[in-house]
Amino acid sequence: MTARTIRLPEGFHLHELEAIDSTNDEAKRLADKGAQSGALVLARTQTSGRGRRGRAWSSPVGNLYSSLLLRPTCSLAEAARLTFLIAVSMAEAVEMVTGNQVRPDCKWPNDLMVNGRKICGILLESASNQGSATDYLVIGTGVNVAFAPDDAERPATSLSALGAPVSVDELVSTYLARIAHWLPIWEDKGFGPVREAWLSRGYGIGQPVVARLTERELSGTFVGLDDDGSLVLREDNGTEHRIGAGEVFFATGSE
């Protein structure tokens, strides 16, 4: 196995693997064994990678597969908004390592898009102590660096396909540096600054959107994020809805 050249900010710890079933599952196993916040599981390939709603995540060698363990001292509801911090951090990292050649948009709730095609997926899983206190969060990221899956449900792309091949190690290093930048801001000022950074890259803002919920379907315009990270949908009659979970379809046809 070729040695990696990853720069770790203070407080981060690397768990490097050639192959694993799922980086998220490995991070959860480490958490259950008492691993500290800041543990990063990084693998060259996954045999059972998955995305949101249990969808299979194609994991050929050449892309980025990582899962970060965090132990925030807040409620699960608050901790879940760290997904937006991770999205902003990875979007900034991609932009930086490609020399501003690729500028990803943040798609609610957990994807990065370039030219309407998915380039990164984010999967958050959590465990709580008694009550609503957070025991740990595991936040997985999969980035199409060298390859985009041919069998994806929705259009996908890769950095290589965009003419911006980069080193996975350099991308991971920059991603961790951006997390190290944003976490103190989060801890000091809360969700607000992260929300603004996310909105500056918000995919589909001002565009038609359909939200498929458990008991009904809503259509309208995506007008922004609420203070808790919910998607704000405005119907044609002016009625606004805050959507915290559901399947969302944008005018571009991406899910």
C-alpha cells in the first residue's frame, strides 16, 4: 500500500485502510470502542458503501471515501446541522485544490453538485446518550475524484471528467483544514455563519422544487434555509413550509 501524505490538523486522528465494508460502519465501531472525536476513517475502496436511505455507493479505487467521528456537546437536533458544515468544508476544499476551476454547489440536504451533476454525497449517522444528548456523530463523505458511477440513479460527474484531476490525499488534507476552520466558528457563533456560507452555494435557490413527504407532496419555490437547516418551500399562493426531511426534486431533475 502506497504511503499516504495527509496533513492532519491538531485534534484529528487518521485510521487508514486499504479496503473496508463501509467507512461509516468502521467509524461507528471505533466510536463504540471509545475512540475520540476527530477520528477519520479513510479507505481506498469500500465493499459495502452506502449513501442516504441505504442506497449502494459505488466505491472504485481512485475516489475519496472517508468518515469523520465527532462527539459534539449538544442535542442531536443541533448536531445534525453539522452536515451543512461538512458540505461547506468539502465544497471549499474542492474549489481550493482545483485552483478555483471547480466550484461545487450545496444541494439540500447532503450533496454537492457541479453543473447539475452530483460529485459528492454526505451521510450522517448518530447515537445518543440518555435523553437527547449526542454520544457521537459519524459523517461520511464520498467524492467522485477519478470516476463517476455509470449506474447512478441521478446524473453524476467526477473531478477528472471536469478536467481537474487532483490527489485524494491533497483533497482530504484541505477538507480537514476547512473543518478545523469552521468548527470553532460553529462553537462560538452557532449555525448562522455556516448557514450563510451554505446559502452562498445553495443549489436550486429560487427554482421550482417538489418535496415528497410521508403523507403528501408539496410543490413551489425553494427560497432558502430556516434557522434550523430546514428547507423553506414557498407555494404559489405564498404559503411557506419548513421541510426537515423528505425526498426533494429540483427543476433540473436531480433528486
